[in-house]
Amino acid sequence: MSKSTTEPSRHDVVIIGAGFSGMLLIHRLRDELGYDVKVLERGEDVGGTWFWNRYPGARCDFESEFYSYSDEEIQQEWDWSERYAAQPEILDYINFVADRWDVRRSIEFDTTVTSAAFDEERDVWIVETDRDATFEARYLIAATGNLSVPSEPSFPGMETFTGPIHHTGRWPKGGVDFSGQRVAVIGTGSSGIQSIPLIAEQAAELTVFQRTATFTVPAANRPLTERERQVTKQNYPVLREAATHTRAGILGEQPIGSFADVDPVLARGELERRWRTTGLGVAATLNDTLVSEVANEFVSQFVRDKINQIVKDPATAKLLEPHDYPIGTKRLALDTGYYETFNRSNVSLVSIRETPIERFSRHGIVVDGHEHEFDAIVLATGFDAVTGALERIDITGRGGQSLTDAWSEGARSYLGLAVHGFPNLFTVTGPGSPAVLTNVLASIEHHVEWISDYLEHLRREGVSRTEATAEAQADWVARVAELASHTLYPKAASWYMGVNVPGKPRVFLAYLGGFGHYRTACSEVAASGYPGFAHAHSVRESAARETERVNA
């Protein structure tokens, strides 16, 4: 795209994305600290991931009362209806907050950022968009989200299929009516697991194409009582503070011990209780599930046994048994009646593990020489997670280096917040942070607060350019890799490793030390004057400092 010929719009900070992160950045930087902020958002309204992911059954997998901002007024006023809120309710909440904070006046909607280049002479970012508009700012903050870019499959003949093809990550705003239709769903990750039961209720016939069986546990979702809501509101400060010291940034069931130290009968009984009542608590029953293959297999087999108890057809149950990875090393899915759905007479399961999809045809999908005919196809093929949104923007840092080149062997950052070679660029919940393994709202709030405090430090010190040093970044990347190496995570072909995207480097993308330890590490950096960052002062500030030195 050619450069804009119009006069650029100049700001202190340009933010990419108007989801939870972008909205909080507006509130913190604009309203509380007085920065001139502009947010660029490709959607037509706020919401980010929850604006785009409207597929049937889309639901949060953290408890809704804590998948929310800790703003005292808002958390006292808003009432969540369910333990795990569905997408429409989450989007209603986001719009409620957007109205309260009046964020839309700082947002350019329907605006896709196409490029961002750092001007080394002026220490500013020049941001180009698809609307022939240019924006300039001292600081660029990527609030692009971890699960905001769909992973697009490319099957031969897709263009020949005569019916509609829907991706769960780009669901039509008005929804889709599958009544009376023959429907295919490709993919059994989280979005497939959530949508398949609801699509099955509508469709005349539903065929699920599965490459890899996925571990999923019942969400144990239910309506919240008024009493529960009031107790939470009365204790929010204490509960949220306690959550900051946990591994995942949320209070939940604690492990009962390590596998070697717990009576197997007791452990199985506790797994049974958690299966019925706690959702994600199943994988946290033992404290060594993610480091001991023996402990992990015990929990994994419990879930496989449950599948065989629920699914009536033995052959189908066998196909649904996950054996490819240790439980918990891919994001554990929460479901509502997923395995029960395969007992329906209108639902069938096709394994594409040994015989992959050959091609799409005019009338459907061809597997192992057999054409399955459909009226509509759903792609539940996941996301280019963590880095996908950033790598789709032509971001150029110091010396003309592109971000995609800098990350050609895997995403590298310092603290998940900054990237060497890209001055004045910050990432919210970026690669190398624990965000995707935590209650992401807690991580977002922490990142926004840390970045805001750092910008205030830079402003006080007259610093015009900051950049993560190569040494600090290398040390942090090594620390992230070292933590992962002592776990079972690398044994899974997961989006944590980028494996779901062809050609993406295989690097573990999350800090495994836990949310509490990560917060401590970030606090120590701030308290020590931000070691690991190289600073340069503006010409005016440098002259003032030199005058002070001479006069002294």
C-alpha cells in the first residue's frame, strides 16, 4: 500500500486493538495520566476477541466474576448471570464498560493497521492504515490479543464448494441457522467442542472431522445466585489480591498432593468430585500432573474412562480418546455436553488422522476416496495464537529490521513486554509472558499498570527512547525455555508451541513460573530502575542535563 499523503494525526500513544487491553489502556493513560491516546481497531466496535468470536457456544473458561476488570465501581454495579459467561454476556459487559469510560471517542473503528515503522531521527512510530490515514506517536502499544487471528486452513478445492463456509473466528454477526441442513465441522479444539453440541441440536445431520482427539472436561456451569454475587462483591479486594499470588491469577481448587504421596483411591474420588463440580479443577487435582508422566497418565486415563462411560458406541468412544499429548499441555477445554452429543442419531465422527481430507468438492468433502455431501461447512481450526496479529502487520524497528525477521526463529521478548530492536514498542500479554496460562484479565491489568508506570517514569526522566537490551531479552528467553524444559508441555503439538500454524517456528510462547512469580519479577525490574532497558534522552533534556553539569 502506498504511503498516505495526508497530514499525520499525532498523539503520545497509538494503541492497536480495542478489546479488554485497549480499553483499559485508554482509561489508564488518557483519563488517569493525561496522555493523548489513539486506538486503531479493525472491527466496527469494541470487544476484540469477544466481538469476533460469536460462534454458537462461545463461552469463557474462567469464572466470569473474575474474568472482569477490578475497577471497584464497575464490579459493584455489574451482575454476572452465570458461572462461566457466554459471549453475548461478555460483549454486553464490554460495552457497559466502554460506555462508562467513554472510550469510543479515542478509537478509530473499521481501521486496520497495515504497517508501523520507527523513525530513528525523531523517536516516533509512524503507523499506516488501510484507510489512507497516518498516525504518529512516541509510543506504540500492541493490544492485539492472543487469540484474535483465525488459523486459516487451505484444502484443495475449497473455492469449488457451493455452500457457505464459516470459520468460528469470523462468525456472521446475525448468526447462522443450520435447521434441516447437512453440516460438517472440521476441528475439535475449544471452538469446535463448544459449538458442536449446539450445531447438532439444529442440523439435520452433523459430521465432525477430527484429526486429534482433545481432552475436555465438563464446565459445571450454572446460574449464579444473588447471594453468591453479593458475597463476591463484598470480598472482591481480598479475593483479587489473593489471586495475584497464584500460578494462574485466579483462586481455584488446590492440588491434594503429588501422585506418589496420595492414595490412588482418594485421588480418583477427588477427580470424580471435580469432574462434577469444578471444570478446570480436574487437571489441578495432583500437583505434579504437568511434570510427572506417571501422574499425568493417571489423570489422563480418568478422562478416557469417562469418555467410555458417556459415549455409547465403543468405536466412537475409542476415536474420542486423547492419546497424543499429556493432559493439560494443550489448553484444557471446558464443554457442555460435548461427549453426550455423539450419542445423537444425527451426529457422526470421521477420523482424518490416518486418512486426511483430500479435497473439497462442489458438494462436500472427500476423505479416503469417499465424498461426504454437505450444505454448509464450519472451520473450527483455531488461531494463530499470541504472535499472529502482530506478524500480520509490517512492523519495522531500528535499522529497518522487520518484526517477522526478528522472530524468524521464534518469538523473543523481554518479560513479554518489549522486543529488542523495536524501541518504544510495548506488547500487552506478549510472547514470554504467562498470560495464556492465566486468567488473562488479571494479566492484562498487570501489563497495563506496568506499562503505564514505566511511561510515567520515562516522562519524568525526559527519556525519548527505550529499548529492551539484547542481553536482557536473551536471558528472559532462556529462562522461559528452561522452565518449559522441566515440564511435559513440549510433548504436545499445541498452539503454545505454534505447531497449529504451518511454517511457524516451534518455540514455547509462555512463561511457566506462574503469575505470582512473574509479577514479582516485573516489580523488581521497576524497583531497580528498569534494568534490561536502554534509555536515550531527548535533545532538550540532554541539553538541560549538560547545563546542570556545567553549572555544578
